[in-house]
Amino acid sequence: MSLLELENVTLRFGGLVAVNDVSFSVDEGEVFALVGPNGAGKSTIFNLISRFYDPAEGDIRFDGKSILSLEKHEIADLGIARTFQNIELFEQATVLQNLLVGRHTHRKTNPFSEILFLPSVRRAERDHRAAVENVIDFLDLQPYREKYIAGLPYGVRKVVEMGRALAIEPRLLLLDEPASGLSVEETQDVAFWIEDIRNLMGVTVLMVEHDMGLVSAVSDRVLALAEGKKLALGTPAEVQSDPAVIEAYLGSDDVEGAA
């Protein structure tokens, strides 16, 4: 069953067509990757799903319902969480505090009850803390839980941002270049976590990634894009061997030379 569907989606910035009549669906429980050269439209598709942009044409459906009438702040309430290419964390807050931000969609109390710190507020706080501690354990962030983001290595920050997204308890997790800037060992850890996110947490993953080793290791299906257009869709092996994909990455001269 398709959890996410894009149907004939087009986005223009003036005379530039950033996404050109793109259609694809992501099945529930799947790890689906978007690949392509820089400027292919991959992160733009994430921004469309996140409602940062409005498509000029087409529709985007989550769990069978169009999301185009929703505001940006309503997307997380549906169960869609994301990370960003450029890490977006609160530098002067701790790891624990940053992950607690991810619990905002589950907030049921009101300002009056919070001022009085009623029993319902205390119960909710315990529940939020327990959910965040589970994410900390899952991602092996225990050594960093009380440390400030500003003092953490880049690789740990990437993991914290993934953790904040998981704290939302999403049905669909959008990972925007999760291995960017990471070492080989850190990328291997990301691969293990993505598999566990799908297999143990039951979360569907849509990923933008340039590291084809990671894409091949964890993805069920891959969509290759170039200049906003759909090039190929299939398994990682099928997409990597597609002539149109090879040409987009290497150029026509290299394709002819390899033939």
C-alpha cells in the first residue's frame, strides 16, 4: 500500500522548472531513495512534501489524502518528520533538550495547566522523557545526552538531528543526505540505523543521498532524477546500470566510451 504519492508534480521558480512532471509512490515499510546530480530537484521534492513550496501542478498525497491544503506546521502532525542537508539544531541547548523539541506534536496540555504544573502535565512530561530516552538508547547517544550541541562533533550532530525527527514518532521519515560529511565508519552506522528504523520501528524512509554505497545497502527502490525530470525507477542495481542515469552522471562521451 502506498503511504506517499506524488502525481505529475511540477514546480517552477520563474522560468526555471525545478521539478518537471514527476510521479512516484513510496510503499509503507519501504526504504526509497532519490538520487541524481546536484540540482536534480531531490531536496526540492522534500520541500514540496514538507509544504515549504506549493507545486504549480500535480498532487501530493499522504495515506491517500492530499496534503496541499495543509500548512507547514501541520505536516508533522500527520506523522511526517525530516532532517536537513544543513543541520538545524539549537546550538545552545543539550542533546536531550533538542530531542524534546521533537515531542511538540504530542503536546496535549494547555498553558494554564502547565503554569500550575498539574498532575496531567507531570504525566505528560514523564511520557515525553521516556520517549526521548528510548531514542537516545536506540541511537547510542547516552554519552552526549547532557552535552550542548555547539560542542559536539559534526557526525554526532547528524545523529542528533535524526533523533529529533524520530522523537516525533513518524510514519514517514525524510532523510536529506544523512551520510553527507560522514566518515566511512559513521556511514556504516547510518546504514544500520536506517535498517533498524524500518525493521524495528516500522517507519517508512524516503532518503536523498549521493553515497551510492549507502543507497545500495539500504534501499528497496531508487528514483534517479536529473534537471527536475524522472530518469529511472527500480532497484539500486537496475538504476545504476540504466544508460540514462550513467549519462546524467558521466556525460554522453563517457557512456559511448564505455559501450
